[in-house]
Amino acid sequence: MTTTSTGASQPPAASDRSGTTARIAPAASAPPPRGRLGTRIAWTWVLLSSLAIAAFAVTPYLTASLRSLADSPSGGLAGNYADQPWPIQLALYVHIVGGGFALVVGPLQFWRGLRTRHPRVHRWTGRGYLTAVGVAGLAGLVIAPVNDAGLVGLFGFGTLGLLWLATGWAGYRSIRRGDVASHRAWMMRNFSLTYAAVTLRIWIPLLILVQVPFTTGAFDFDAVFANAYAVVPFLCWLPNLVVAEWLIARRGLPGFRPATLVASGS
């Protein structure tokens, strides 16, 4: 490398065919690939929406009783559980708090910088996440029979709870075997089910809005809400799982086969 009398470094010289020399300008830093930029934007959206819904869904139940929430205009589903036996109410709180913790911690597990620079933090937060999924999933199965959507809710939310537990267990077993690729795939599936807490709250207002042009007479919000809520027990998680499987295939990770779930759980 040549230097000037002032000691500043200069780019190397190159000779052309005429014998003259030309300085090679240093290459400009390339912008991040579009795919990576899109991934960052999507991850940021998932993180912020997860934090927002965790705060929105968990805070009321930690600051007021079920009865007071049921009597308030914005009580949500509290009215359905305010008169239930205490084991059901306890399961509801475990499901809400555990699911909220999983929503907060889950996006961090897909942060490449955390995995590469602080692997111990990644492992411990992953254990916390899977523990939260385990307790919240079991609690979800307890409250599913008394949900507000009847049989549709029982099968929709019940299937969600079972898949939530199964994919979490498969993700844990795969990393214990040292199968990182399968672990990543299972955790993507699992968090897509965790993210159902967000998509449920996106689908409900959309389903309410699409009914407005078809209502006649006075607008009955309770009836419109009931119609919307009758669909979300499946709609809140099925599209998420389809998107997760598409992302898994796009990244070249192991695809889903029933045998892989059985093998991961063994």
C-alpha cells in the first residue's frame, strides 16, 4: 500500500495498457439485500405487535377483578369466566400470564444477534418461553370447554392448545438431540401458534367491519361480535401455521411430516 508524505493511506494503483496508473476507488458499502431488509421489517412488526397485545391483554386482568371487568363496557371475555369455579378462573389467569410472557419473549428467540453473540441468554430465554408455552397451553385446554364460542371454540381453541404443546415439545426434543435445523423449524411453527393471540385481535375487528354493510335496522354489536368470534377459533391460527410452513420451506429447513412430530416427541 502506498502512502503520501502525510502518512495517509491511499488505495492501490493499477496500470492500464498504456502504462498510466489509476487509483482504484474503494468500493462503496452495499445496501442490505432486499430479502434481509424485509425480514427485519417483518421481525420488527412481530415484536412490536406482540408487545402491544401482551400489554393490552394481560394488564387489565392484573389490575382488576374478573367481576369488575365483566361489569365494565370493555370487559371483553371476562363476563364468560366471572361466574366459573375457581379452578377455571385460575386456569384463565395462568393462560393469560403465561401466554403474555411467551408473546414478549418469543420474538427475541428469532433475533440472530442474540443467538450468535449471547447464546446463553438465548438458551435461558428459550427455556422460559417453552415453560410459559407449557403452562399456558395446559391451562388453555382447561378453559377451552367453557369458551364463549361453543363447540367451534372447543375444537378450534382445543386444537390450538394441543398443537401449541406438541410443537413446543418437538422443538425442545430436537435441540436436545443437537438437531438445530429441526429445532428452528419447530419453533417457527410454535411461535406462529403463540402469535394467534395477536391475529385473533386483528381478525375480530375486520370480521365486524365486513358485516356492517349487511346489517339491517339497528346495529346490534353483540350479535355482530358473536358472529365474528364464532370464526376466529380456527382463523386466528390456521393461516399463521400456513405462513410458518412457507417460511420454513423458503429457508430450506425440514418440512412437516407426521413422522417428524412422532420422532421429535419420542
